[in-house]
Amino acid sequence: MDANHQAVFLEEAQELLVDLEDSLLELERFPQDKDLIGQVFRAMHTIKGSGAMFGFNAVASFTHEIETFYDKVREEIIPVTPELINITLIAKDQIRALLTTPPGEAPSELTETISAFHRLASKGETTTPPENQFSPKGASPPSSTKNDGESVIFRIRFMPGPRIFLTGTNPIHLLSELQELGDCEVVAHTDKIPLINEIDPDICYTSWDIILTTDKGADAIKDVFIFVEDDCEVTIDIIPTETGDRKLGEILLDRGDITPEALDEVLQEKKFIGEILVEKGFVSASAVESALSEQKKMREVAGKQEDTSSTVRVPAERLDALVNLVGELVTVQARLSQIASRSSDGIILSLSEEVERLTGELRDTTLNIRMLPIGSTFGRFKRLVRDLSLELGKEIELTTEGAETELDKTVIEKLNDPLVHLIRNSIDHGIEAPETRTSAGKPRIGTIHLSAVHSGANVKIQIKDDGSGLNKEAILAKAIEKGLVSTNADLTDKELYNFILHPGFSTAQKVTNVSGRGVGMDVVKRAIEGLRGSIDISSEKGKGTTINVTLPLTLAIVEGLLVAIKENYFVLPLSIVEECVELTREDVQKAHGKNIAYIRGEMVPYIRLRKEFNIVGEPPSIEQIVITGNNGDRVGFVVDTVMGEHQTVIKNLGRFYKDVEGVSGATILGDGTVALIVDIPKLIKNVELTEAVFG
């Protein structure tokens, strides 16, 4: 068996298992939705067939048993129950494990799972499954789709009876209902309307052709005409998309608007076929217009199918290699631009500008290829919330927003574990038990809301729950106990909440298998800072907790502000730079020894990079302060010179420098000089711990 084909199957199987899990979780909320049952069945069927084809016999055999069971569910012989969902989710996890298990005898757990399915089948099944207790109040199942979720193009011919108005029916209302079913194009046939002095206002002279693209099925279309079917002529045909781009004459012939003889006659002439057919009286102008609408829709579908087939799967390693090469190209381009700026040769200058433009476009295109919607990560947490809430006896609903927000593939991969920790904490510490919530006047079902939104060169992710909120008194007592703060300290809420990010810090009264050991939030903080991000916590007692995580869009190439101290160069992320101001000797004297600048009446603390990085020498008489915004605070960084914006290709410092504080990486300038990338949050934290800069 070709290893490449097996690799493709494994990748597709993982995607199918993700879709299967999503469908099962939705089915648990809406157990009577037949389309969701169909989605589960089709996922199983596809995994079984492909597994057998590519030599994964254990996967195929095991999945066949489950597929057989769900065939009975689909036929309404066996109902959907929470127990069924539980067993199927376990089976899904076992299929995932089988995909990475060497060929051999099936584990005993598979036999136990199959036996569990058989026990369910042998029970006296009821015909109506119980309503799921976790369904959100007022929620309704997804709209029925009789075509298994796939859009189909229908040709509908609607010829109302002449006296339809006398029944109190307005055909326009029926057309409006059709438009609600999907993408709809309507063409009216008006050739039978008489002269105005011959019109009877009670008679309907118009008929319509409708081209409707919908996933609702033919039954939904028939339902529109259910009350007028005895007084009208309605034909509903499916337009086959496999035929691709069809000629106008073929469409008119297929619809019965012209005869083969008429088509042969007009094909002898050199005009557009539609014009000739109308001139000769073989067909009305409205019929040609309707056929052209159908032809247009067929071409659109053919184009989409062609686009889908042109997509290719590329291994992640190749994308990483491409990004690295583009990074090297950006560095070379910067060097070329520097050389060209010193030259008086117009050709070299023009060539440099062209290379800079092409490099920029190549950089943006390459980085966009690595972008993935964060919804692929959000989807994994539905199962986590379900399983943990059942384990802890809580009722919790996870809602998401901004799943389409795109983020670099590398960032998404490293973000999963921190988000898991945060959601587990919300489930265990935040959301109360149903009885507690009810007695407090809150809804029985708790909510965790997960959202993502773009903000400049960053993505902001928010985890918000409507639980009990953080206990400030308990946090302060624990901080005093651990010696993190004195008993008489005057702390803001933000400073207080940040204590939970310290290693070993936990206010839990008892240790569970979910949390309570003080391990987690410090891991979250380190992971997010490792992604050059930041975390901010806010809470209100009795109403819930909100955690905001800010992350860069990409870890490969960023826009930076290049600054210099003597012959040393540094880069500050441009996304958090707010402004640059001068710092004179007089300004320093006015501060009376404090590292504070007065900017338009506001006191802004600053950090001298010269001092932090031990750069010897006398600073210039006029220095520059780069003002940055960090978690709502404005902090300045004093440098000798601000060089300007710089397209920064981030390089790791290597293992010998991995513990260097205040530096997150390095970049190479056009002349080969190395510039260090300043880790703003880490540097601020270090200064806060060692100096009273902010006092």
C-alpha cells in the first residue's frame, strides 16, 4: 500500500473524526434531528470505506459495527439518548487511537464498546427520546435539510390558475417564500398579458420560471405551493450539475420550450441563438431570459467545482521551510535597499524598489497561507466542557464567537493547552452547581463564552464565564500566607488578580483531579508570554470572570520599531508602540530622580534600556522615549535614537541564550548587524520586581 495514500487517509480521517464529534455534540442537544443522525452515519461510513481501502482493517471492522447500529437509529428503531452519545464519543476516541496503532489484534476495549452498543439495542427502545437537559432554553434544532446538507439547483415552473386571485392568494407571496429557501432567480413570462383595454383584473395572465439553489430539498418547495396545488401548474426539476456548462439551445430543448427541428433551423444562422429563436417566434423573450439565468447558475456551479478540485494539501513542514526562505529573502532585500540608498544609480534604485514591492507581496501571501481560522481550536473545547460538566455534576453551555478569525498555524498549535487550562478553571472554580445558581437567582445552566477578534497586528481572545467570580479576600489571604505581599499593602484589583498567575498559587479548599494544586495558571502565563502575548484578568463577585489574552497574528515576521543605543540596535513590536517623544536633561531634572516623564499632563513611567542592558557610555543630551501600551498601562523606553519602522524577521537566540531576560529573539539588519527584539512585558515585570519605578 502506497505510504502517501495512507498519509492522506490519516489526515482526512482526523478531519472526519472532528466533524463526527461536532455532530454528536449537536445531536445530544437536538436528539430528534434526522439530519444530524445522517451526518454521524455518513462520517462512520466514509471512515469505514476508506479504512478498508487503505489497509486499516481494524478501523473498518470496528466502524462497521457502529455504522450498523446507527442505521437502526436512522430508521428510528433505536432512539438517541445521552447514553448512546456517551458510548459513541468513546468509540470515536477509540477509532482515533486505532489510526495510530500498529496492525494486530483489536484491543479488548473495542469489544466492550461493541457490547455496550448491543446492550442498548436489546433494550425496549422508546420511540421518543428524552429532551436533553443541556439544551439551551428556547433553542431549536437546525433547519431540516432533506438533501443531507448539500445544495441542489431546482428549476421550478409556476403557472397559476387564471382565477387564483379569487381564492385570496397572491402569487408574489409564494415567490417571496421561495426566496427564503436559498439563492433564487425569478423570471416572469408576460407574453400572455393582453392589451390594457382587454385586461380582466381578476385574471392572472403571468407565469414564472424560478431557478432556486437550496439545501432544503424538494419537500420544502412543495410546501410553499401546498394550498394552491389544485389551482396551479407547478413542476419541480433538479438541474444536474455534472453536465457542467450547457449551451442555451440544449437548455431550451431540455425544458421543452423548443423542438429539435426549430433548434436545427436556427443553428444554420450566424446570430445569437436566443435572438433568432425570438425573431422566428419559436419561443418568447422571457423563456430565453429564463434559460439564460439557468445557464449562468450552471456556470457558477461549474466554476466552484473547478476551484474545489484545484486545491492541494501541503505538509506543514514545507510551509515552514517556505516561511524561513521568505524570511531570508526579506533580510537580503533590506540589505539591497540599504546599498541602493547610498547609490546615485537610478537603475539600481528602481530595481531595489521593485524587489522591495515583490518581497512584500510574497511575504504577505506566504504568511496568509499559514493562517487558519481559530474555530478549528474552538471546536475541540465543546467536548471538554461536556465531559467535565458531567463529571462535576454541573450544567454548562459553551458559546463561541469569531471562529472565523485567522491566526498563524504555529500560534494556534501552541495556544491549545493554555486555553484548555483556562476553560477547565472556569468549569471547576467559576461555574457553580445548578442548585447554587438557582438559589442565587441565576439560570440553572452556566455559560462560558469564548470569542476571538482581530485588533491591529494582534488577535484578542476572551474567555468569559457567568460564575461566582474570583474571591478577592481568599486571594489576598493566600498571597500574604505565601509572602508575596505585606498585610498592609494597598493593591488594585488587577494587581490582586495577577497573584493567581504565580506558581503554586491556589485558593481551592480541596484538591481534585481537575484542579487545586496551583499548577495551571502559571503554565498558562508562561505559554502566552512565550507566544509574545499578554494575559489580563478581571472579575466581579457573583457575576463571573473575564480573561483576555492578546496574541500576535504571526511569530515569523512582524513590523517593528528600530531604535539604537550607541552602536547597539533593538526592535520594539510596532503593534504596541503609541508614540515617540523627546527626553531632555531638563525633563530629567524636573522629575527629581524619578523615572517619570510628564507627557501632556500625564505621568508616564519609563525604563532606560541603556541601564537594563548594561550599555556603558554617556547618553546624548536629547534622548527619545518610545511610549508603549501594555495591558492598559503606558510605559516608556528610553533610547538614544529612533531609527524608524523595520520589517523584522524573527530569529531564535539559541539554547545558550534562552534564559536571557527581556529579549524574545533577534533579527538581522540590512548591513548584517544583529538587532535584539525587546520582550516588553517581561522587561516591565523584571523592573517592577527590582526597582520602585512605578511607586
